[in-house]
Amino acid sequence: MSTQSGITASPDLLQSFKSLDSTLIITISDDSTQLVEDKSFSAPSSTDPDAVFSSLHSHFSAQYPSPGYAIFSRGHNDYVFVSFIPDLAPIRQKMLFASTKNTLIQQLGSGSFGKSYILAFSELDELSSSHYEHATLIKDDPSLLTESEKSLKEINSLQSLTLSQTAGNSFKKELPSMHGLSGGELFFKIDESLAQELGLGIESTVLVMNINSSEQLVLTSKKSGVQVSDLIEVILTAVGENSASPSYILYGYAPGKVAFIYLCPSGSKVRERMLYAANKQGLLSHLKGDYFTLGQIDQVLEVGDLDEIDTSRLSEEPATTVSTDKNGLRFSKPKGPRRR
């Protein structure tokens, strides 16, 4: 069974599901190789939604913000699948659980779950019978969705499509890309003004790009004459010191050489992370195919926060010491994703 994360259900878990008549909690093993039953969960004796969601709320509250999956029975060969991935969960856990969900459902048998009964929650207050009833109702009648619910549904659909297109790719980076699209397909349009800028050449220029509410990739900042030593300061000014939104950044750091930077701050919303991560590879393919020559984009950096950018990779001379700019900022090698 191919999957992006490479994690599959353990034989014991598959057997537990076959005999399930109540509620089951699923987690990832300590060595991140298998999906296993969470033995710390005390299943309710009843399959009544009030009892089930009361027990789920208690369990995930105690484990918060750790993600997990839950399955409970609605009758013979009829089950509800709940994916609970809090926004505050560590990035690696979020990515592992998000990229493993589809494979788990396939292993268990997608026919065991009606389309209205595969649910994704991210907040503790969503683990209630009333929210469950609302969620299943709007699955049958999408017109009942609020604007925020419509947005979440679009991201969930995007995630599912992304995972199906990337079968066989293993999860190798802790942050933050899911290496979404294997080809040049995009889920957004490139704004005309941005397309014009891309066609002009970007030597010594920094372009900061974001996906707007109209599902277009737009140019949000441009700065010319940028030296490598000033890169962090320029990006910081462009995105804002306290910004928690992801960005795509292009920097022409040398003649005929371009760096692509995917910036995903540690405080960014999971919906935005999923959107940007899912489109990263497609955007790269599009840029390489339509705007840059073969090999011109030769540096691809993925960072959580600006101080993780290793500017020595963009220097003509190999860096022997940690570089310092005129304001005394130190640019160290990436330390990996931050935890909150």
C-alpha cells in the first residue's frame, strides 16, 4: 500500500477493527513506522454519539495537542472515521497524520465509511455529538456550510487529491512540505502582474508571493539590488516581523541563479500550511517550465522561521564562519522546526 508517509496499519490494528463493536482510537507508533491502537483509551460501553464523543473529548483533552484518529461503529459494517489534528500540534505530527489518513482508510476498507462519515476536526469543542450531527448533515447538504467551513472543506479536498497524486513519495522532511504535486498542475492561478515580473528576470531581486482569498498567486513585495547579506532583513521587512502566514519567495542571488524559498512560520494556521505545502511542487514545476531555464532554480530552501535560512548556500565563496550583517544579526544553519 503506497502512501506519502510510508506508515501503514499494524496487523493487530487491522484485527481490532475487524472485531470492533464500539470505539477505537488510533495513533502512530513511537518509532513512526506503524499505525497502532491507543491502548490508553477507555472505550464507552455504548455506541450512542453522546457517550462516544464524551469519551473522545476526555481522551483527546488529556492528550492535547497530540493528533489521533477515532473510529466508532454505527451498526454492522457501518463506521464513522474521525481525524483529529489540532492546529497547535507539532508540525511533524500534523504532517504525518494528515498524509497517512487516506492510506489507513484504504487499508480498513473505504466502503466501511460512508462519505458523510469521514470527518476532520481540529478543535476540542468540535468533539461533541451536536457538532458531529451538524458535520454529517452538511456533508449531505453543502448549502448549510458557513464560509469558514467551506474553506476547510476545500483544504481537505485539496489534501486528499494531493495525497492521491503523490503515492509512493516518502515523508523525508520534518518541515513543512508534503511535496504535493508531482507535475506542473496548480490549484491556483498566477496573477497577471506577477507573471509579467517573472518574465523580466530577477537578478539581485527578491519577489515575495502569496495566495490570496481569490485563489490567485499574487506578488506582495518586490525589492531589487539585494545582496545575500541583506536577504533576511529584506524578507523580514516584506512579510512583517510578526507575520504567521506562509510565503513563497524567489531570489536571484547570482547571475543565472535563483533560489526558491518556502517560508512556513511556526505559528501559521494548519489550513494555510496545507494549501501552500500542497502547491509547492506544482509551483516549482510551473516556474521551471515557463519562466526559468533548465537548472536556473538551483536552490530550494524550506524553513519555518527566517533565522533558519542558511545564506551561506547562496554565497559565491564557501562560508567558513557564521555571517553577520551590519545590524549584528547572526544567520545560523537551520535548526529544524520549532515546537510550541
